Amino acid sequence: MVKDLEALSPFELSLYLEKNMDKTKATHDLLNAGRGNPNWTAPIPREAFFLLGQFATRETMQNNKYLTGNMINKHNFVGEKFVGFLQDNPCDGSTFLQAIWDEGEDYLGMPKEEWLTEMMDYIIGDNYPNPERCLAAVEKPIKQYLHHELFQSRSAPFDLFAVEGGTAGIVYTFDSLVNNQLLNQGDKIVLMIPTFAPYLEIPQLPHYGFDVEYIKSEPVRIEGKISYQFPQKEINRLRNPEIKAVFVVNPSNPTSNAISDTTIGLLKDVIEKDNPHLMILTDDVYGTFLEEFTSLFTEIPYNTACIYSYSKYFGATGWRVGTITIAKENLFDELLAQHSEKTKKELAHRYESLTSQPEEVAFIDRMVADSRDVALNHASGLSSPQQVMMTLFSLYSLLDKKDQYKKEVMEICHEREKILFDTLQMEQPFESLDTAYYCEIDFANWLENRYGISFSHYITKVWTMTQIITRFAETQQLMLLRADAFGSSKWSVRISLANLPTNQYKEVGKRIIDLSDQLHDDWLEKEATPEEINFSSRLPLALE
């Protein structure tokens, strides 16, 4: 039995409560509004994946009377047979594959017959990924997708490393920055918060030992609506050249807001005038949930490493697929070239098993090698079937000329946000910068708006947010996530708008109100003064 629930991370607390709640006394179905895993998938590219795999598998069985199959013959073009297979298996997935065959050659980076045989080989998965960083038939479609969805088709030329999701991307990046002495113990870095909780924990690990500072977003009004943005005075702190790197999730987690163009312009000014060697790490996983999104990689490509995961947009957290992108001309390689001769010699020794000229190995290729402790570089790289899935996700988006999938996903999130906010009588946020994937609720502020400042002060004095979340789980069968570990206030909670059916978000709001009303009634009966009772009774009630 865990005695100190306050010490648990928000994710561990949620798992503990779900495991230990007494379900025999439950009066409601469990609603877990804390998890970030979306409850939708993209079925058409998945159906296409399994059809392509079936076709490729059949090819390995041709002219073979044994249980063992053949390898894919890359010199045996099978386009006509492939088209016949699609016609014999009519479904949305085959229609999509036919569209790739008929309309997608400009996205493939090679003739479609050659691309097909490469993809068949990849999906069988009987060879080590080669090139290790990103497979040849995969690279251009993924780049085109990133251009289309994140970089507004105008970013600088870049290289791509296919990785096991966004979390692997950030770990690989931090590790290689340290391995190549671009960041050292004691170096000053900045985290822009709130951010995904583990990203706050990683830089604090002993083998990194960075001097971490924080820049926190604040609620502001844009065109009369609330948005969470970083104050100018805070961004100006980055002008200090002692700050070596800054890390940001954009759009943010859990406040779900993208950085405004004004702030991006200020960041560009910081780098141009005061801190040209500032390394930027941006995680853009939620950028696809905005109709128009400006990535830091688009505007500041030279200084930026961009991490992206397909997990949320395509409902693919179990696939573990993502990318790291770095511009072909970049700050990381420049800083490597500026190392002392002594450091260059040390690093050349680290990578000498890769090439006879290890000092010329680019930073992104050092990341690939570091991902397998260099010695196993030949066995590095994301599995080839995973890269096929990434490619089909990418092409699905590229061939969706009317952005129907994108519009549907965005509509799901924003409808859920509106239902919850209306139920809680909360103001709708500034939409064009709001992904509506999560929302963050300042619970103490919400209590003050609903019941008055005296009751809010009572709750924050007598209770903790962990105790409130525990009470929600025990009495309402409602799981919320404490947001302080994301860098938010200790009285904030994160509610995922992605993982429950749309019609349940009114129920989420009602359960929040039900428990709060119970706590308020107890306070009125036992704690409140006559003046507080009189004031509280004049406050408007939330929607039922």
C-alpha cells in the first residue's frame, strides 16, 4: 500500500487510484479523463498496411513448396499483379492503395514500381533497416507530410531520423547533445512550461545534471478570448548567452495552445541579436490539430531540432512512430566544428568505428549511432514495418486534398471542449491557437468563480489537489490528472479531450460539479461564517 500519494507522479497516481478503488461500491461507470491516448484511429491507412502485407507475403510464397518463404525480389516488378490484387479485394484500404498507385508518384521519390518492391521488402521485415536513419522509399513521403502538416511547405531542406515515437526522439536528442559535449553537466538550459511531465524530469537526471530554468506561459486575451502565451519579459531571458538550449512542446501540453507568431518573432530576434548559439528542441506532436500551425522549425530552422510523433493524430500510440528533423545546414554541426582539437579527437575516437573520417559525421548521424551505443550502429534504425506504417499515414494525409480527416479530428476535439466548458460555465479559449486536445482547469479559480473566494480559500487551505483527485476517483469514479508536475500551478488539473466518447464530457463536468457541491455543502454546514454563507448564496449556479 502506498502511504504518500503526494509523492507519486500524476501518471503513477492515476494508475494507483484506478487499481485500488473499490469498484464494488461504484455508482457510476469509470471515466478516465486523465489519459492522453486518443479514442479514435485512422482505419484506412491501417487497412492498406495489412493489405500490402498480405500481398507481399503472398509474393514470398510464390514457387515455393516448403514452409519457408522467399525474400522479396526487388528486380521483379509486380505492379500489374498488385493492381489486380487490389481489384480482387475491394475496400477503403485498397482504394487508398490504388490512389497512391495512380496519383501519388510525385510524393514517392522514385518510380512507383521500384517504390512498391521496396515497400514490400520493408513490410516483410526480413532485412535490417538500411539506410539506418530512414529508409529510401520512406524518406520523401514522410518529408512531404511534415512539409504539408507542420512546416507550411517552406522550411529549409532537412534530414530525417525515423524513431520510436516522440519520447525516444527527445531521449536520443538529449543523449547526443551530451555525448558530443554540446551540452555538459552544469550548463544552463530552459524549459518552457507547462510541458509533458517526463520532459521536466529528464533534464534533472544525474547523468545530465543541467542547470534548469523555467519560462512559464500565462493566460492572456487575444481578440477577447483566453490563450496561454509566454510573456515578452520571459522570452527576453533567453538573450542571456549562458543559456545553451531551450526545450518546448508546441502546441503545449496540457494548456494545448500554440505559440503565437508574435512570440516566434521575438524568439527570432533573441537569436539574431543576442544568443545566436541557442539550441532549440521543439516537440510538435499536437501541431496537426490546428488548421494553421507555425513550427519553430519553419521560422528558426538553423537552430532547431524538431521532434514529431504520429501517435496522437492517427491514434497510433502503440505503433511508437515518430521523427527527428534537423536542417541540412544547422547550428549543431557548426558547434561540433567549433570544438577544441582535444575534444574533436575524443569524439573522433567515439565514432571511429563508423568511418575513416569520424570528425565529418553529421550530428543527426551521430544520433543514429548513439541510439545503439555506436558499436551496434549497423543494427540501428526504426523497424522497417513501422516505417511503412508511417509512410501510409503520411500519404493518407497528402492525398486527402480536402483535409477531411484533419477536419474530422479537429471537430471531435473542439466539440468535446465546448461541451465540457459549457457544463462547467467556463469561457471558450481563443480557437485558432487552441488544439482542444487537452484542457487545463485551475480548480481553485473555478471554485472561486462558482462559490466565492472564501470557499476556494478554505479548500486550498484544508485540502490538497491530490486529495481532491483521490476523492473524485473514490466517489465519482472520475479520473483527472494533477497538472503541477507539468509545470502548472499546484491547483490545476489536466483533462484529456481526446480519450472519452464525446457524449461523456457533459458527464465529466457534472461529476466535477457534484463533488464540488458536496464539499461546498459540507463547508456551509460546518465551517462557513454567516457572512460567507450569505455571500455564497448570491453566486450564480453552474449549468445543470
